[in-house]
Amino acid sequence: MNIEICKILIVDDEYIIRQGIVHFLDWEKNGFTIIGEAANGREALEIIEKERPHIILCDIVMPEVDGIVLSKKVRELYPDIKIIVLSSYGDFDNVKQMFLSGVSDYILKPTLNQVTLLESLQKVRATIEKVDFMESKATPLSSYLSQILLGFDNMDKVEDEFFNYPYYYLLAINIKGLSNKEELESFYNQKLSSVTGDNQYCVLRLSDEVHAVLFASDTVFDMEEKLLSMMPSSMSECILSLSSAFEEQFLLKNIYEELVESFENRFYLKKGDIICERTKVTITSLEKFDIHIYNDLLYRLQLKDALEMLQEFVTHALEMKNNPRELKALIGNSLYSFITTMEEHHINSDYIHEFKLTALSALESSIDATQLEKEFKKVISDLSVVVDNYHLEKNEDIMNQIVKYLHLNYKQPLTLNKIANEFNFSYSYLSAYFNERSDLSFNEYLNKIRINKAAELLRSGKANISEVGYEVGFSDHSYFCKVFKKQIGVTPSVYRRGGMIHVE
């Protein structure tokens, strides 16, 4: 009769729920072991093929391959594997459908706790034939230490020679960027022994993203130098944060939390550096970026000035070692506003489409300040070329048509918005055009045309003063007289009598 611990696979698309279950129980002590986690049925099937778990804890609603499809596949390919469904209150119809596929039990997520989970697992384990499961008599060291680091209390003390050493080092590893997980295991199983010598270490796989290694030592030594001397090149993709030597075990949780918080320090270190007391930097909060001035520059199509403003701010932020998450968010939002403005004005739309797909993603995924600065400079350089090639003159023909349109239709009730719609321009673009080409706004420019036409009519003497204002587009006579005097220098009646000041 085979003797082994019951193997469990957790399948749920919510990372927090998976991690909650992983650390819910002292698995080994109760005769179980977690052999893997999956975020959907497709990932689960890959793990099942390699690991052949005895029991699957499975959510129903998941992307790609849901729990219903997964249960059917398991029944078809691996009929000996048992499934326990994790369901919500509204999933009863789906639960019934999964029971038809051979599901063994189900647990309502809102009622999930250590007791209900353990009872269901033990009940299902008892139905598995041909295997006798041995319960572990003691909590393994790795499980005990993992639960300490993650804040679990009220655990039985583990008796292990590991705790007889005078000094300890804790290494936290963010493995999110690591592409080759096999080299990581080789690092744990082979190369770490060359670091510790006669000392001991314990590898703690705390989550899909963070691992830790606790070293026990007889003496204080340069752990950073030893790690760097044998670190495989692929590990430079990880973020490693190393504590100083410490003696008290009760400090473990606080030290671990400080190491995880210090992961952001890596952003301002060279690739491959280990975060430690020697290399630690102080991350500062992001200074205020005057987004109102920046957006006003965009509104006025002063694109070059907007780019220079953003570049100056980012350069200063990197020098001050501002918070990388906050800095990336500001860069992304600012550039998104910039390219939105370019899209509104049909500025190099092909480039903008490619920019959205690649440049913003490259900036967001930058793992350190050097890479972010490099990607940011490239983006600024590319956008500057686009802006330099974009001249308002390229629309000169259309703008000439607009001016001609004003001269032909000045009698009509014209507005900037109406003109923009007529010629398929944006309101802000036309407003910026008139502001950049002269000291006159659109309304002032239109009134100038109307008053000059009114002066011609008054000089010809063919219309009386009360009719002239209406003839050139003014619906209010007193307003016409006010605008006329402001532009010409005298009232319409004085002008008609020959008291002319000037006509522009």
C-alpha cells in the first residue's frame, strides 16, 4: 500500500483567494500538500498533466476555461481525481451541472473557513481508493516560517536545529520578472549551498510573486558579496532585498515587511544589484506637476512647450528618486493627454496608433530608472519629430478658405463653433489659430471684417446708419455703434459726416 500526503491543486482566478487558501491551513500537519495554483482551467490542465493531484479545489466562473469545462475534462481524462467546487450563492445551477460531471463536494465561498475546508477535504480524501494518506506529525520548517512571515499567529512552536544558530539573514525575492523558473530552483537547490557552507537555509515560496530565503549562520559575514559571486545571470530579472544579520527570531515578520517595501529601491539601482543596507536609497513622494498649465499648452496646441515641460519634470523626478509607481502613472496620463490632442487634430494618426501599442507599454514595464529614462527620451524624441513636422501652414489652404468664408458670409450669425463644424476642425484648434496669428480672437477678427464693411457703406452714403449695422451682421444697433467707435475711433454718425479717424 502506497503511503503519501494527499496532493491539492487550487484553481481560482482571484489571486487573493488562492493565497488565502494556501495559508489557511497547516497543510502538511493535516496530511495534505499544495502542489500548485492555477488562475483558470487551461492552466490547471497543464499542472494536472505533470503533477496528478488527488483533489482539485476549483472555482466555477473563470476566464478562458471555466470550472464546468474543467470538471468535464478531468472526468474524461483523469477519472480518479476528485473535485471540490468553490461556489457563490448564485452558482447553484452551475454546481448541479458540475455534480453531473463527477464533482465530489462543494463549499460556499462566503462560509469558507478552516473548519469547513478541512472537513470537506478529509471527507473527499476518505473516498479515494488504493492510497493510504499519512498525516505529518509535525509542521515542516518551511510552512512554519512562511506563516510567520505572512502574519499568522497562534502556531505551535517548531522544534528544529535551525533555531539554534546565533545569527540570521533574510533574503526576499520578487520573481515576477523571471522568465526561467527552472534556474530559480537550481539556484535554491545547488548554488545556495555554496553561500551557506556549514550553515543552513530554508526556502519559503510565499506566493506566485514573492519568495524568501532564511539563512542561519554561526558568524556574521558579507552575505551580499557571497550572493553576488554566485548569482546566475537570469536572476538579474528578479528583485532581491537582503537584510543585515539579526539575532532575534521575533523580528522576522517586521524584517520581511521592510524588505518587501524596499523592492521599489531596485528602480534606482543597477540591474543585478541586491538591495541591502549599502545600496538602499530613500524613495521620495512625487512632487506636484502643474497639470493645468500642461493641459492649457495642449489646448493652445503649444505641443513643443508641453513636451519640454513634461521632460523637465521627469528628469527632475528621476534625480530626486521620486516614487516610481507615482512617476509612471503621471508619465502615462500626461502622454495619453498629449496623444489624445494629436488625434483630435489628425496629427500623424498612423504613428499615434503604433505609439499606443508599444511606447506606453514599454514605459510602464520599465524595471529601473535607467530603462525608464531611455524609453522616455525615445518617446519624447519621436513625438518632437512629429510635432516639428506638423505645421499649422499645412492647413493654410483650408484656413484661407475659412477667412474667405468670413468675408463672404459676415452678414450671417457666425460663431466659432459653427465655422469649426463647417470645415471639420475642432473648436480649440481654430481658437488657437486665431490667437497665434494675431492679437485678435475669432469674434474680434469677425467684427473687424464687419466694421470695415460698415465703413464702406457709410462712406458710400447709400444706407442710413440704423440700417448699416444690420446689413453687416449686427443684430443690436447700440452694440454696433459701440464696436464701431472702439475700432474706428468715432461713432458711425461722426464718421459719415467726414470725421474719420482711421480705418484698418
